[in-house]
Amino acid sequence: MSDINHKKTIFPNGLRYIFIPRPQSLATTVLVLVAAGSEYETKDISGVSHFLEHLCFKGTTKRPKSGLIASELDALGARYNAFTANEMTGYFAKAANKNFERILEIVADLYLHPTIDQGEMDKERGVILEEINMYEDLPMEKVKENFSELLYGDQPAGWSVAGDKEVIRKIKREDVVAYRGKHYLASKTTVVVCGGIEEDPEKIVWKHFESMPRGEALKKEKTVDEQSEPQIDLRTKQTDQFHLVLGSRGIDIFDPRRYALALIAEILGGGMSSRMFVKIRDEMGAAYYVRSGTDESSDHGSIFVAAGIDRSKTTEVCRAILAEFEDLKINLVSEDELAKAKEHLSGNLILQLETSDDIALFFGSEEIVTGKVLAPAEALRKIKEVTPEDIRSLAREIFQKNRLNLAAIGPDFEEKALRDILQSTKI
């Protein structure tokens, strides 16, 4: 693919701005990202990033009543939302090109001038607690959170992004205001505009964000990423499926081997013809969903296989996953299998860049974590350059017994058998 044109500007106050023109697009996306997520929190305010994200939509000095922001955006036919992750929080709106300046002003307003009203905050506690409860009732999602907790323990990287229930019940308005004051700074913010508007709106963006407070960009606590033996986290819940995530510590986002790791995940469980899908679903008939993935943060990472399986086949499935880990360490991936994985990974990346909001997130999230723009064509080139030897070398490093982790949720399980499998594996 030809590369996506973009321009990056750093304003005098330290704010980063990325403009991505898409002349053929009928819509434009405004995305504001801040380097503030759950890994920037302390134990006593766990969940404050997510709480603040909710509160920014509940009223500003210009739009003081709850519902005004949503009403205005709905009247523009906009699609809008926000999200919180480990290392960032994002706010976005997407609308027809003619409404670009309106959505930019609204997103800037909710980001820069939230009132953080005490009454709205007290009501929103219940909403967030129910959001936490919702994920508690979704074991295929909850088990991923348990996997992170198993990897990193009682440190920010191991905490839930949504927060701890007891903390959410007790957190005060001054805690939220203080956290926002430390992190919602120009130097920690990136504004991305992507879409079909005709001219670069740099001056308009600067007009709205010029008054942003400056200050030193506070760094997050460094994650302790160490392990000496295989770890397991088994939680009982009355479910019809046994949900598991089995994987290993990986590499961080700055490691140039991230593309080799992504291809290992593709080979393991990146599609319906991947090794794990064929083995666990087609041959064993043990699962409906089975997939693999990676997670790369600024100072830690992981690779995993996730599946919802027949409880009676739990030990067989774990052995099958570990056998593929071992095979990747011993044998070179064939040129045909690697070529297929590269095409699948590259094709998915291209498909993810079809719309203005997806393009904005691709550019913005890379910028906010690494401080650099990653051009899609560069990512595709690096995927293409990975060799079978690169795959085997990285597999030998990451697939080791003392890096293994298994998180599972189900109605019943053979704990001793699962522990024995991890302890006895020869990888």
C-alpha cells in the first residue's frame, strides 16, 4: 500500500498535533489522547483515570448540565465515545466534514473544561460499579484481566483499568481534580484530526488548545516484569464453558522484534486456518472460540492463547498449546506458513485503516506511547522482513517454563493436573 500522508506539529506549549488528510472521506474524526491511564495511578485512587473519562462527558463550564454534550453531538449526527487503557485515555467524535469545527470545539471543551460536579460524580459511581459487575459476568473478558493480574501482581500494570470497587465507592472529587491537574497537560496530550476536510486546521486546533496548562510530563511507575516459575490463577464460577488464557511474558513496544512476535501470534491463533484453531476446534472439537494475541506496552508485554473450552478437555487443550510453543522453539516455520501469516497480519492492518477513526487511533496511540508516528507502510515493511530464523529465535527466548502463566475461570477444574502440566512441560 502507498503510505498515508500525515503531518505532525509540536505546538509551543508542548501539545502534539497530527493531521491526516483523507480527501475521499465524507467524515472527519477528532481524537484527543492523553498519556494517563491505569498505569499512572496509585493504589488509593485505582480507577481514577476511567472515572475521570466518564465525568468529562457530564458537564463543562460552557455546557454545565449533564446531557448537553451528548445532545449536541447527536444533533450533528456524530459518532462519539471515550476509552481508558493502561497507558492512555482517549476522547473522540466523528461527523460529516461540514461539522468538523463543531465537533472539534465540543471535544476540546469536554477535555479542557469539565466541571467534575459532585452530584454527577456520586451518580456516576453506580454506573462504573455496574460496568465492573458487567465484566465480572463476562468470563471470556474477565479472564484476560486475571491474566494481567497474574503477570504483574499488585502494581499498576496488574490492576483493573476500571478500578477497584472499594476505591470507586470512596474516591473523592478532590482526588479526581488533583489527578487531572497532574496529567491533563499540553506536554502529555496529542490531538489527531483525520478526514475529508479540505485544509489543515492547525490554526483552529491551536486556538482551542493554546490555553492548555503546561508542566512536566509525569512518567508512570516502572513495571517490575520478573518471574522465576510458572504461575497459575484459577477462579471458580458457574459457567458452561471453561475460559482460559495461557501465555508468556513477551517484549515491550520499543523492541524491534514486535513484528516477529505479532507473527508468532498469527501462526498460533490468528485465523481459522491457524495452528490452534485447526488443532483445538477442528481436530479436538474442544472449543468454539480460540485465538491468540499480543500486548506491548512501554515497559512490558505478553503473548497468549485464549479459548472457551469443554471443561473435560482442559488438560488436553493446555498440552496442545504448550506443544505448539515448543514446536516454534525447535522447528523453523515453513516459508509457506510464514507467508500466509504475513499476508493475514498485513491484510488485517490494512482493513483496520479503512475509516478516519481507525486511522486516527493508529497514529495517535503509537505517538502517545512511543513519542513517534509509525507510518503504516513502515509497519508493513517490517512485517515483510521477518524471517523463519527470527521467529524461532524469539520463540526460544519467550517460551520458557519460568515465563508461563495460566489464568482460567470455570465451574470446576483439576487444579493439580493443570499445575503439573505447567511444571512438567519441557519448553
